[in-house]
Amino acid sequence: MLVLGIETSCDDTGLALVDDTGLIASVMASQVPVHALFGGVVPELASREHARLIGPLLDKLLADSGKKLQDIDRIAVTRGPGLLGSLLVGVAFAKTLALAADIPLIGINHLHAHLLVAGLENPLEFPALGILVSGGHTHLIKMNSPLDMQVLGKTLDDAAGEACDKFGKMLGLPYPGGMYLDKLGQLGTADPKLFPRPYAKNDNLDFSFSGMKTAAALWLEQNPEARLPMLGLGEKYTDEFFACADSKAKNGAASYLYAVADTLVIKAKRAAQTFRPRCVVVAGGVAANSFVRRQTAEFARDLGVPIYIPKNAFCSDNGIMAAYAGYLLAKMGLCHGNNLTAIARGKPIPNDYKVLSV
Ligand code: KG4
Ligand code: ZN
């Protein structure tokens, strides 16, 4: 079963091929340089870039893998949640291919795909506790199967990635700052008491990270030496740049990331009391964060279950996650018709699959 995955939910255009042996090939184009100029993703530019890049990327994927369109058994495409214009480019492209080559289509829930890709190398055991942390989402999910997932809690305002990007911006880092903040924090020592655990003193499973940026802004006002120097024209954020940063910046970043990761763990612990997870899955762009990886690994160890975190390269948006989620659903005999719709952020993604004999 060879599955083509197509991901265009935000600002990364990713395509991949997965079969029974695992990942065959993947291609990817990031739009970070386009949006960095504006300090965030510009939806109109994102969809135009997807439309420009997606055709040549498919040609490259087929050339790299030595496969032909006719070899593909299913086309899996991210249908939501995401930016509607971006999703529409991927869905229209997938539908066109499906129609032209007579290949069944499978619409993919982007959040499920982030979590499921953790099983690409070690199949997941269900039910699993999913901790999904990205730039737009922070969800705790009870994963009953590749199809059946139940949201236990989610952020009421900022996502964990947004909280990292905002502190990064305050320190003077470029968008998206999460990865740089991690580099800086790894050079510092965390003071667990420096930043609060927002929205922890309650008994629910939701998050609210917006309080973190207020705490960070106050701290920065009292510790202005933590602000990073501006880079000169053509200069890059090298290891040396971070090594030379003020220790206040390094320790501040470490403490902030420690608090973000600890907040996730506090609620994940609470979620693990509502059912007996057989493993923990951490996924999404922020799963690449070294503090999040370490602190959630400790949590899973205390819980006595394995933890699965995708490789760093599979954490942020990519085509592999769509391909692998599609592969799992195809194995369950599921697909969509050519009336598949893209679903914008904020709207529920229906489980409106058709059953197709495998
Ligand atoms: O999953 P993703 O690629 O895109 C979506 O939001 O769907 O996640 C992107 C987010 C950004 O906020 C980015 O700053 C954050 O993941 N991120 C990190 C790290 N790498 C990416 N945040 C903290 N530490 C990292 N190492
Ligand atoms: Zn994502």
C-alpha cells in the first residue's frame, strides 16, 4: 500500500510517500523567509506560495523515489484544521490527482496526523495520551485508535508554541522564536520558580498560556540586560551568538521553557488520572523543544509507560505525517469521495470516511 501525503495547512508545503516498509521519500518547502518579514504567517501569501510550490515538489518526490503516479494506492491530504486558503490549495491539488489517476482520496485531520506520526518507527499502543503542542494548538488527547481521538483539554488562548515565539520576540529573536529560545535556554540554568504555571490551580485539563507573556514582559522590564543584541545586516544566529548572550538571557530562556514544559506536565498528569494510557505521545513543533522532551519523558517514566516523540524533523508540519496517517486509515479500509472539503481552523473535523475494501 503506497500512500502519497500532502500537507499545506499553514506555511509549510510538504509531500511524502509511505508504504508498508515505512517512509519512502519526502520533500518539503518552508515559507519561513517569506513570512519572517511580517513577523507571522500572512495567509494570502501562504496560499500563493503553496500553489507555486506544490507541482514542482510532487515532480521532485516522484523523481527522488523512482515512483510513478500510477504506483500510488491512496492520496492523503490534510483537510484541516488550518488556514482555509492554504488547505484549499492542497485539497484541490489532491482531488485533481485523484481524479486524473483514479486513486482514492483520504482527508486527514492535521492534529491527529501530528500525533500518529510518532508511531512511524514504533507502532503506538492504544489508548495513548497525546500531548499536542504546536504554534497554533495545545491539546491533550485521548487516542483510542488512529481514527477515534477525544480532546480532553486545550488552550483557551495562546498555544505553547505561541508563548515561546512571543517571549523570543521580546528578547529580540526573529519569528518563529521557539527554536532559538530553545538554543538559548539550553545554555542556561532554569530557576523553576521564576515564571508561573498559568491556569494550573483548577481541576480542569485546559491551558491558558497568555499569562506567561505578561510575566515575561514584567521580568524583562526588571532585567533589561537579558535583551539580545540586534544582528547586523547579513549576520546569522550562530552558536557563537547564543554562547555570547548575557547569562540573564540564557537563564531566563531556560526558566521560561521549564515553566512551559512543567505546565504541560501538570495537566498531562491530571489527564492520565482519567484513563489508563498505554503510552504517552508528544507531537507538534514544540515537541522538538529539549525542555518539553526531557520533562515529558520524566512524566512518562513516573507513569511507567513508554513515550513516543517524533524525530525533530517530523515534529513541525511535514508531508510524512499526512502520508502515515493516511496509510493507517487506508489499512482500516477508509477513504473519502471527491466531494472532500477543507475545514478552517475552529470548525470540527468530521469523521465522514467511506469504507473501501482493501
Ligand atoms: O507544528 P508546527 O510546525 O506548526 C503548527 O503550528 O502547526 O509548530 C510550530 C511552532 C512554532 O511556534 C515554533 O516556534 C515552535 O513550534 N517550535 C519550537 C521549537 N521548534 C519549533 N518551540 C520551542 N522549542 C523548539 N525547539
Ligand atoms: Zn501543525
